[in-house]
Amino acid sequence: MAHSSSRPQTLPPLRHLLVVGGGGREQALAWALRRCPGIEAVWVTPGNGGTEELGDCRSLAIGEQDAEGLIEACLQQAIDLVVIGPEAPLAAGVADRLRDAGLAVFGPSADGAQLEASKAWAKALMRDAGIPTAGHWTAASANEGLELLEQLKRPLVVKADGLAAGKGVTVAENLEETAAAIREAFAGRFGSAGERLVLEERLEGPEVSVFALCDGERMVLLPPAQDHKRLLEGDRGPNTGGMGAYAPAPLLDQAGLEQVRQLVLEPTLQALRDKGIQYRGVIYAGLMLTAAGPQVIEFNCRFGDPECQTLMPLMGPELAQVLQACALGCLDLAPDLSVAGTCSACVVAAADGYPEAPRKGDLIQLQPDPEPKRQLFHAGTLRQKDGQVVTAGGRVLTQVAQAEDFDQAFTSAYEGLALVRFNGMQFRRDIGHQVRRS
Ligand code: AMP
Ligand code: GLY
């Protein structure tokens, strides 16, 4: 087992991996890691209905926040590297507990995870480090928020401070909507996540997600990806976790990405270090490309879902070693991460009733797909004892495909999705409209 506290001279052997989480993001991570040379086994806890099917990974019924259970499994399976997918275990300190037990963990400590778990903390860090982001105020009571609104006399973006499963943001159109969002948050709409609010200036521009794999000091950037947050075609309807994505997003070319590295990501990692935080995991910068340049809309402490599913098929065979080197604080010892030059398209199939009240238990009909440049990543699925797979969550499946251009990649993704059926299946037909000609 690799010990994480001291910097190694060379990367230790890497054979057995554990991915924590059960969504499409974790399935894509497990699949991509399983393909890396030398990897003999990838375990996923708790996994989903597709874990044992795609890329021959194995699932273990351990909750993502059960640190003791995870440590025990790591000892039993001689795990060399743990990759933690979701934000909740990171914010709860699961990475810290596993590191204390001597494990190599890709995923920040609880203090680093505040980048996502407290928007007020992240905004203060950005302000202190001079990172471009919308001007903001915090409010600890409805009165404080409403008084501020009275002074400013313009609509604001209202954000719950804590983790609210992507639902804690209201982009208000006018003063009344802003006031209503402030009152609702303090009336308990987001539980304890809404006991403090961040109120922000509204920005305009296209959004893009950038991911930096960090070892505490150094970083490797992945190609930018564009998510589709709204449920319905034409970018209408309620916000969701994400209904589809594509990468690389031409919104940011190589020079644009370099600018984001210099203006946003390097200063963020430095600001974390200045606070004594060794951030070993992904920094996900949700950016808005405004007329005044890129501005940070939010930070997350994990890969995006479904951006991760979109990006993983583009990753080269060095991925496992790169994540290991991040976990051990020695990215300079890792081989360069190669990235395929093709276009990746991703469409999410969601359950009936998503995002408000997704229905569970619908039988999913799946047909074998012979196309090698296509992946169907399970997310909210459950394999029953009789072998049948049923819906078990909001976002059920993610269909991903790669091709030489986005037209072909999306045509292929939609052909793949046509092989899947379940009652109430919802998906957008216009994912990638920004980059498709047909
Ligand atoms: P978040 O959960 O912080 O990603 O916010 C959800 C969505 O709200 C973002 O994807 C943006 O579309 C929108 N949003 C957040 N902050 C702002 C802002 N300051 N100005 C305009 N739109 C925003
Ligand atoms: N797709 C957006 C997110 O993962 O937060």
C-alpha cells in the first residue's frame, strides 16, 4: 500500500484501484482507469447497475461516506489508489480519514473541499487572490439580504452558501425575484445550506468547465468541456445536474485555456497553499466567458458530471499514473497525460419526473452495442437479483461517442441512445447545438 505523507522518489506500483461513488462520473472514471496498462482490478463503491458490465470492474456495497468500511475494503483488496468522485464524502473529510490510514487518495481534504462546500469561503479566497469573479456580498439573515437589495436596487444572483445538490442558485430577473429568493432561502428551502447566502452581480456570457488535476503544487489541465444545465431543448426549463456535454469546447482555444490557467487556476492553487492546504484532486472551474474576460461562476472540488463521462474516453493510458502522482504530491514524476484529438459527445438519459421527483423502478431495455467508439455509462441504475436493470435515480444513463468532428460524434451518440429504452426516458435532442452543423 502506498503511503501518502512522504514524497516518493519514483511512482510506486499501481495495480488495484478503488473509485468511490455510484454515478455516471464514477463509472466513467472506473472504465478509463481499468484500461490503463498494469491495472489489474478496479473496485467501485457502491457502484451502480452497470459497474460489473462495462470494462469488467467490481462493485462493493459500501456507502460513499463510510470511511471505516472503505479503509477495511482497501486493506482487504490491497488498494494502491483511491479516487473519490462526489463532493459529499470530500466535504465530510473522507479523503482525510483515508490518508490518515496511509492510503494514497485522489480527492481534496475537507478544508480544500470548501472550494465547493462553502461559496462564501470560495468567494473570499478569490477576492483575496485577485481571481476574476462576480462582485459579491454575504447575508446571514433575510433582513441583511433585503437591506442590501434596498441599497443596491438591482437584481442579484442568490446562492445558498452550502452544498445544495446544484439547486441552490437563483438567477433573478428583477428585484421581486431577488427578494423572494432571499426570503425562501431563510425560510429553509435549502436546509442548513441556505443559512447563509452569497449575493452576486449577474454576469453574461457562454459557460465552460475547466478541470485541473492537482498535486498540491503542480497541475495538468484537461480539455475544456461545455455542459447543458437546463432540462429542455433550447436551454429552457429547470436547472439540472447536466443533460449533456461535449469536449473539447472550442469556446476556449489553447491560448484561452492558458489564460484561465494563469488568471484562475494557478492563483487558486497558490491561495490554497498559502492557507496550508495541499490540494490533491480536481479543481473544477465553472467559468463564464464575459466581455471582460473569463470569470469564475463556481468552483467544485470534483469532476463534473456529465463532463467527466465526456472527457474520460479522450484520456490516454497514463491517466492512472497521473492521478496517483497527484495523490502522492509528485506530478513531476508522472508521464505526460496524452489526450486524443477527437471530438467527444455526451447525451444524458434521465428518468421520468427528473429533476423534481424522478420515478424509480422502470425496466431498462438495453441492446449490445458493437461500436467501439461509443460508451454507455450507467448512473442511476440498479441490477436486480434476476439480472434485470431498472431505473434508480434522476440521471439514469450517459451515452458518449467520439468521432473526427462533432456532427459525427453526436450522430453516433444519438444512434447509441436509440438502442436504449425505458418508460418516461427524457433526453435533449439538441445537445451540442453550439458546435453542430446538422
Ligand atoms: P452554480 O450552481 O453556482 O453553478 O450556478 C448555477 C448556474 O447559475 C450557473 O451555471 C449559471 O448559469 C448561473 N449563474 C451562477 N452565478 C451567476 C452569475 N454571477 N451571473 C449569471 N449567472 C450565474
Ligand atoms: N455538470 C455540472 C456539475 O457536475 O456540477
